[in-house]
Amino acid sequence: MKRMLRKALTLLVFVTGTNLLTSTANAAENNAAFEKTPEITLSELGPLRGKKLSILYVVGVKGLITTEDLQIQVSEVKSALGASTVDNVTQVFSPVAIKREGFRPTFNYLLIIVHNQDEFFWKNADGGVPTDPRVGDVSTLKAKSFEFAEIVSISRIELRKMEQEQRTPGKVEISLN
């Protein structure tokens, strides 16, 4: 009887410990499955009053010999914020949790787009439209959906560096002056 009770108790401890380890590992995996972007505050927007702003977190490649922001070849839009109308000198965009997928980066460029239409979608220089969670059928997009007045690109590395330099964890202020 004692032997049977000891075996049952050992089994119970083993099962409970295994469940505890599994739930702890799952919680850690779920937290590691997303990267949280910083809160973005865009400032000095006076000259842009009445225009729209969109922020895109994208995976893309910038040409080696170009410095132009619109020469980024975007393969995927991971998240899009906006389009909000500029009615103040500063505009705040909330943080976003972007899902990690294997070895691919969550994003490697933040694109700030100034435009006039209600929605903005990225179109590469070669005319291709990248994967975008907001787009089902690309053929339904209107030509005006791709028009913009200005683009600012910031690499993920530059964004994290700005966050450290400004000493505001989880927040970055970007002047569009």
C-alpha cells in the first residue's frame, strides 16, 4: 500500500512539474513571438496641416547606391498606422506588436508617408505591390491609393538608436521639419 501511494505521489509530482514547465515555456514563447514598436511622436507638422499621415512598418531592401527614401523595395508591409489628418503640430502613433516569423525580421524600415487620400498603399518602383495585411485583391486598389507628397524612411537600427539617444524607453520623437 505504501509503495503504491509513493508511486502515485511520484507520478503526481512529475505530471504537475511537467505542466508547470510547459506553461512557463509557452508564456515565454508567446512573449518572444512579438516585437513591440515604440510610440512614435511626429513633431513640427505645422506646414503639413490638412494632409494625412500614415506609418508603415515594412520588410524591404534599400538599393546600395541610392539615398532616396522611395527606392526601398518592400517585400511585405507588416503593420500600417494612419491615415490620420494633421491638425496639430504633433501627432502621436501608438506602439504596435508585430509578430515574429522564424528568422525574418519583424520589420527593418519605418516609413512615414505624407499624402492627401484617405488610405495609402505602397507600390515599389517596379510597379509591384508588396504583401499587405490590409489588401486582399490588389486589382481593387485605385491608382490614387499609391500617391504621396513626401516619404521619410528610418531603418529599424536608426529607430532603436534614436530611442536610446532620447532616453525615453518605448517612445521616439521624430521631427519632420
